[in-house]
Amino acid sequence: MRNVALACFVAGVAGGASGQCVPEWDTTLGNPGIAGTGYLAPMVAWDDGTGEKLYVGGSATRIGGVADFLGSYDPATGLWRRLGTGINQGSTNAFLNRLVPWNDGTGEKLYVVGQFNFAGGQAAANSFAVWNGSTWSDVGAGFDQTVSRVTYDLLPLDLGDGERLYMCGNWDAIGGVTAGGLASFDGSAFYVWGNGIGIDGGFSAFGQSLKEWDDGSGRAIYMCGRFDSVDGVGATNVARFNVNDNTWESVGETLVPTSVTNNMTSFAVFDDTQGNENLYAAGGQFRINGSGPIYQCAKWDGAHWTGVGQTVSGRITDLAVFDDGSGPALYASGTAFFEVGYFAKLVNDVWEPVLGSGVNNPATSGSFASAFGLYVWGDQLVVAGNFTQVGGLDPSTGVGAGTPIPARGLAAITSCACAPDLSPPGGDGMINTNDFFAFLTLYQVGDPGADFFADGFINTNDFFAFLAAYQAGC
């Protein structure tokens, strides 16, 4: 209650009940953030039995001052931790692609995939490793790093054979199974996913992201990446696995990339507030059916693809749905996505820099910023990348537009939405004039039951906090 009320109070108490609070930057995670070179991207919240922590990975060799390539942040202490002896780079350029908690039948563990030589001293944990909260182990799926074979995504699913980890990547074989970049893992063995032909294409084909969604025609698993076909079926950069038919198939119109090196990177399922839930796919620049405007994002309604947002530079690296207090919205991170500050929100079908400026590097730094990952953690949307500050630059001009806030590779925007039921004295799911006068009465008689700050009695601080919540319309 305390943080919620104060967040609304900071937004200002001037005006009437129609006022709105404003989300703010929280740069706690980005200080100290990352040091030296590298970036951050995959994130996940996980409780290893000692309390929930935020796990963050990427290519950065120093995270929070203590971890290499992967670290965990404890919100209870504000401290970062390395996981055992950590991830070892070896002779490769190490990076992590995905972090997924999964119960393999012996308890939940954190599965980690990317490109690295070993984890926790386990040589067999080569680009695919498991952390149980205290030690690392392998899953028998090492790769020859001289040819940069990696897994890009993991998705826990039960498609009729019990829950497994389904995965996509750019390998020909994994765990002793020839699978063409598509496989599943049941906790002890790997299996082909599909007919075994797998992912194919003209330029370094791979699958990058997986998403389950039913567009009304039945349960399906969508995959995006860079490819021309999947299991022998023609599909450009987006395909889906029909669970009922157990086959891969194309999805509507072709999203034709403007360059052979472009690929689709991410999915999100988003209700556009008009009761229309759609699947959004994003990545490098493309044209629908090869003609018309250039987009980096499109939505699939079950029948057709429709372009989303204006044409901007670069590519979208990740999508997320988040409510900053003004209602759920679609957010995108990006690289060379400079016109919208590398971190944007879709407003009336236009990408706008988050809080007016997104994330960036100082104009004097001589390097460009990028944002690679988004993750909703409680009432925050965390953005990860290789930036050094938030705010302070106008994305359209690259010059100063306010005071920048230091944040190295990590930052978050915090929702200003108040709790839906501030009681006493409400209880009706919203705060209104009746609640205000009832609270005023409780304040005047000193009723401890109306205490916002849990200090055992009601006082002036409680009154002004409640007033702020009321005026913000929370």
C-alpha cells in the first residue's frame, strides 16, 4: 500500500478526481548494471526455494559487478549474485538466448541455452545447461562451437506425450538425435519434433522464437526466425505446428524480408482493447506479400496479417504487453531503432518512445544504444540491452531533451496503477467520492483500521496519500 499510494502522490495532487498518475523510470537494476562490453537480453523471475529473484543473461562479462553472462538479482537485499562458478566463455563469443524454469520430474530447475563452452565447470554443459539453485549440470546436448550451433528458444508444452521442453535453433542434431533445428526433451532424452526435415532456408536458417496460440482454428505452436521452409512446407520466417494434425504449415500471407539477412524475432498475444485478441510477430523489416509499406511488426487475426506501426529503422528484438496504469499496451525493444529511442510503446498504431525518450547512450559516446529484451516483473516492465542511460535525448534529433538518468544495460518503467481496492473504506473495486469522505471521517477519529503505512495509527501522511490516490482516479 505504501509504495502504491506514494507513487500516485508523486504524480501530483493538483486537480480533481479525473487526474492521472504518470509512470516513472526505475534504474535500480541498472546501477551498477553491466560493465565493459556486451549486452543483456533474456530475463526470467524464478524461485529456487530461497525466494523469487530476477535472472538476467546476455553477452556481458560483468553483471551487477559480480556475474559473467548470467546473474540473479535479489529484490529483498538489492544484491546481485553469480550462479556457482558461472558461465565460461572459452574460445567463443559467449551469449545466452533463453532462461526457462521447468520441472523435469525431479523438481523445478532453470534451463539455460545460448553459446558458451561450459557452465559451472561442466564441460558437457556446452551451450545447454541446467541450474538447480546450487549446482550446474548438463543435459547431454553439447555442440561443436567451431560452427556456432545454438538453441534459441525453449517452451514447456504437453502435446499428448506428457510435458516436454520444445525447442528451436540452428543445429542439425541435438542430444544424438537428427532433428533439423526442432526437437523436444522429456528430462532424459531428446526427440524429433515433426517429420525430421526441420528448418531450411537460403541463408543460415534457424528458428528463434516459439509461442502457443489458438487463432480459433485449433491449438497451434507458432515459430519465427529465418527460414524458407519447415519440414518441407514452404513458409517464410513464420510457421506454425498444427497440434491436431501434428504437422507444420504456413501462416497466411508471406512476410517477405527486405534483406536475406532479416529475420523475425518475437511474438506477443495482445488484446487491442476492442475485444480482438491477435498474435503479433516482429523482427527485421518486411513487406506483406512482398509489396506495400515496410513494417517490423504485424498482427495475425486468424485470417490475415496486418502491418503494425509506422516504418522506422532497424529491427524489433522483443515484444511485451504491459499496463503502465493507462491500460494494457504493446511494447517493443529494438536495435538501430533510433527514431523511437530503441524502446517504444504502440499508441494509436504509432510507435512512440517510452516516456518520451526511450533508452540511449550519450551523444558523445560514439556508440549506438540497443535494447534486446523485455520482461514484465510484477508492476514493472524491465528493458535490457547495452545502453548507458534512460531519458535525456530526443530520439528524433539525438540531442538533449531533459536530464538523463544513468542505467547500464537495465532499467524499468513502473506502473502507476493503484491497487484496485483501497480499503478501508472502499471495497467496491475503485476509489470514489464516497470513499474519500469515509476516509476523512476515519482520519478525524484516528481509526487505525484505515492506516496506509502499517505503523499502527492513522496520521497526516495517510491522509495525503489517500488524497493523492483519490485525485489520480486509482
